Amino acid sequence: MSSTIIIETSKTGLSIPKVNGVYLHSTLDPIKEAEAFARTQITRTEKTNAILILGLGFAYHVDELMKQLRATNRHCNIKVIEPNKGLVQAYLDNINASPNFQIISDNDIVRLYQETEFINFLKLKPVIISHNNSFNANKTFFSTMLSYRASLQMQDFVDKVDDLNFRSYLIEQSTQIDSLHQLIDHVASARDINRNDKLLLAFSQIIGSTARSGEASQ
Amino acid sequence: MNKSLFINFHSGAAFINSCSILDSLKQSNPHTQYFMLTSASNEELSKVINHIEGFFFLDQAEIRNCWNTPIFNKNIAINLFINKIKTLLNIKWYEVINVSNNNFAAYLASAFDAENYIGTFIDDKHHVQYTDKYFELTNEVIIPKNIPAPLAERLGKSFGLPMNNMSFNRIEKFDKITSEKFKKIKENSNSGKLIGIDIISIVKNLGNKAAYSVIEKLDDTGEVFLISDQSQNSISVINELHQESGRVFKSITCNVITFASVARYLTAFYASDGVFASIASNSNVQTFYISDTYNIKLIQSLGPNSCIITTSELFSTENNRIELAATHNISLGFNYSRICADNIELHNADFILSLESHNAENNNCNLIREKINLGLEKNYLATTVRHTLGALRSLRTDIKTPTNANNFVEYIGNLFEVADSSSLASTVTTIFKSRIENNTFDDVAENITYIESQLFELKNNLKLIAIYLENAITIKALSQDAGV
């Protein structure tokens, strides 16, 4: 993702990044803009302590949101996704300190959804807040990220199964059967079943009929 | 030292009740190490369970959520599942005990490597296997109909072990405080009886008004304590009761571990359902489940030392039932003597279990004799035998001819109807129905042989019921002649 990043100064004297000719913050008063942003977004965070912000910029919006959360004695787990690594570096150089939130700077969406830490964070059902200027600067990335659907083809995920034995079993099956639900159907009607088949059928009982519906919905 | 894996995917009271066998198991096998695989939702409850070397928790809800979340790669759900049980899969177990008996647990239990399997399993031929008839009769894998028999008692019979009181894990410090407090309360009490009420379960099932009536009714019997958990909701419910009644009741807030300490000092415990009742009944406290109806689910959740008492019984003005209940020693076992007399289904499971042990003349069967219409049952049995013999005849002749095939299907259909009925023959027919519906033989000849063997077994069981009914009719006639 190549981009031109120019750092300029706002009227209030703060550094603001300009990416490919687009300012990511107000050229007049980034703090005032961030305050208004945080005020409108903070109500959306009331039911969760996990917040995923799309777009870093120079994080005035993030800092302000954290400030307003602290004012109400709330400590949220905040992660910011910024695919533009150059921008992330520029931001870190600019603040010259460690940020109080985690920045995820991976522009490979498939890899992003494989990261355990990110997955565990998503399990917290974070509220997703979009920083519009940053979102528009990386529209393709963020839109693809938000509309991402994991592949149901066994060949696309079996090699990422941790357990060697069960992975080998699934890899072997995936040469003949495309999806897990087809494999479950096949094993459920099999006359002879082995240990791995039993594990698979136990797994199918956990995911229930949604094994099919989940796939059908995609 | 042998290692046993105890698989228990029940939840709530059923989880506690199905762990009640552990004390007896440990006593019989002191050198066996027991490990438990259970749901993550049981993590809190597991803290009171004794005799377990290590717990392994599987979070089915999380696995399901991961699978159903479209953005999560499918290996994540699979890894969540396999990684949690990986250690267990690598152990050569002396035995795997599956007390949960649903399809999920049956498949999972069968995937572990063990010398012995106890409970319900799926073999390599994809057939459901049981270690005994108690598991077969009361499992959820192939029996569609709920059997009204308490889970804990079934397990005891299945293992052929007496159901000892459970030795719950407790906190020593809290035990000491509880002991001192209750000693003082007992000393200052007129009756010396300490009565616990799980007021939240009663409010939930019967409402505030009934809950208040229960407290009032028990008030004269002894020192009454409202037991509740520490949630905001429970505190609100108790505050509401205080406001509505204009009284302030003595209350104790507990979690499962602290309640295990409290329960030891109670004379009786009243609830509508829930884990507190289960802990109380398994701690040798007479436990009364207050309900407005008799339902199968409630009967299944009964622990030892417990019985159901209906609101109509509780508030009866004819006699003081509470006094009776508080002093009457309810023995272990399927004693339904205080349960609604008209509901024959309540006795069915017990009846067939008695037949299996060739002990048709035990007390419980005597109870049945008093409750049923012997003439009607005899007619019903005769019809069931006719269908059984008809099905056997159709099989013995050429089953491939359309007439015989039709007749056979009709006889089997009639037997399946008996399974769904409310009669003494229904339980044995339910077993037959479940086995037929779940047999997985592909081969026609194998299938016919299997069905034939099951029909013969059904015929034998029906014969046992016939003998029982004949005896019962004779005894009843003799009693009438003697003017008893």
C-alpha cells in the first residue's frame, strides 16, 4: 500500500497527516474536531468495554474518546486498525512515546482474521467506530475487512487446525469432500466410524444444525 | 493408579446430582484418580465437587459462536474444541464414565481411548451401546420420551452402588464461621429446627404471593432463613418481599461453596428447583420441592432425601402437612408416596426397573398396585401382547409378501402407539421403539434378525408385567375378601 504522507501543522499548532492529498484531521483545530467526534461516539460504547476504531490518523479522535471514557470512570480495551504502515510510523515518530491503545497495522485481511489476539478481541463483540477521513483514505481495505467472510472450503482452513492428528484426518478428507458440513453428513451416515469420525460428530453436535444454516447464509 | 474420565455435560442441579455417584465410586475404588470433562458453564459449580483430580472445561457456546460468526475462520472453532480435550485424548484411560447421555457426549466419550466404557457410547459400527439398562432406559440419545426417574438414583442403580451423601468441597474458614453462627441460632431457637428457603426459585416459579405464603406457613415450624445468591436481582426480590409483607426476614446470601457449609446445619430445605436444593438434598438435608404441578423435569432433578410437595398440599387446611414433612424421614429411592396418586406415569420407570431386578413385589410395586386400574391395565397388556405376537408372526412368515409386510408395519405402528401411552406396558415398549428406530443395520436379513430378537425381549418383558398384574389382582381380591 504505497501512499504519500505529508505532515502539516494545524492552525492550533498540532501535527496533522495528509495522505495522498487528503487531510485526516481538521486543519483548523484537530482537538475540537476530535471532541465532537468522541461526544457523538461515546454513547455507542455504553454496552461494551471493547472498542475497535477504524483508522488511526494521528489519533486525536482516539485520545479524546479515551479522555471522555476516563471522565466517566470507564476503562475500555481499545484497538485501532490502520493498514497504512507508513502512517503508523509517522504517528509513532510524532508522539515519540507508546500509545495507550493497541494499533493493528496489518493490511493482509485473511492473516488479520487468523491472529488469535485479534480474534479474542472480536469475541468481546467490540463496538466498531469508524474515523471517516481515515476510512475514506483506505476505503477498499476497510470495506473488504468489514465484509470479510471466512471460507467454508475445507482446503482453505484445514492446514490451520492445530492438532496434528485431527489436521491430517481433515486434510485427507478434504481431497474428496469440499466442505465440513458435507463431511459431517457423510460421516453421520457411515456404517463404520473411527476415533476422528466420532470427534467430528461430537463437534457437529456442538455447532448443531447451524452448521448448514451458517454456511447457507453466506 | 488407574485414571478414570468422568464426562458430565449436565447443567445446574442435574450436574450436581450426577456427581453424587462420585463419593460411592471413590469409596469403592480408592486408588482410582477421577478427572472430569464438563461444560465451561459448570466451572463455578465444579468448585464444590470432591474427588476430582482435575477438571477440563469445554465451552460449547463459544465454539458454536465462533463457528457461526461468518468472519471467523472455521479452524478457530475446531481448534477451540480439539485443543481443550487434546490432553485427555492422549491419555490411555482405565475407564471413561459418561453420565451425560446425549448425542454429543456419547460421540465424544467414545473418542477417548479406554479399557472400559461406562454409560452410553457409540461403537465403531456406529451403534449406540449401553453398559446397562438403566442407561438405556434413561438416556437422551435414543429414548425420545422423558422417563420420570431421578437422575441420581438411576446412576446409583446403574453402578450398583449405594448413594452416599456427597462430600462437598467447602472453605474451612467459612465452615468455622457458619458453625459458630448456627450453633448460637440453634441455642436461641425454640424448636431447634433451622429451615432454609430458596426464595428466589420459589418466587420465579410461583410468584411473590405464594413465596410469602410459604414463609408464613413454615414460620411456626422453626427458624426460617431465606437463602439467595449474591446477585442484584436476588437482593431486589428479597427487598420486594420485605416491602410487600411489611416484615424483614432473616436471609443468608451464598454462592455454591458457602451454601455447602450452610446446608450442613439445616433441618429442612424448601425450593422450587435449582442447585441450592440439589446441594441440600445431597447433604442429607430433607429437601422439599414446592411446585404447583408434578412434572417430569422436576422429578428427574430430585436428589436423595427429597420429594415434591404441591402448593395445594402445602396450603391444605385438612392437616398440617408441613409438620409431617419436616419430621417424616424420606428414604433414599424412588419413593413417590407423597406424590399425586393419580399420575401413573410417575411410577412407570420405577416399575420397570424393579422388574429388571426381578423384584416386582417390592414396596414401590405395592404402591403401584394401589394406584392403578388393574382390569384396565390387564386389557391394555393383552392388546400389546397381541400386537407383539402379530409382529412376530408376520416376521416368521414371508415378510416380502405385501399382506405380511403391511400387517407387520401395522403391528409395529400399534406397538409404537403403546410406547407413547400411559400404561404399565409403555416403558418396555418405549425401549423396543427406541431400539427399532435407531438400529443401523443396512442388511435386510440382519435387520429382521435384530427386530425379531427385540420382539422376543419385549414379549418377555410383557410376560413379567402379566405375572405382576395377575399377582396384584389375586392380592387385591384376597384383601377385599378379608375386608382389608
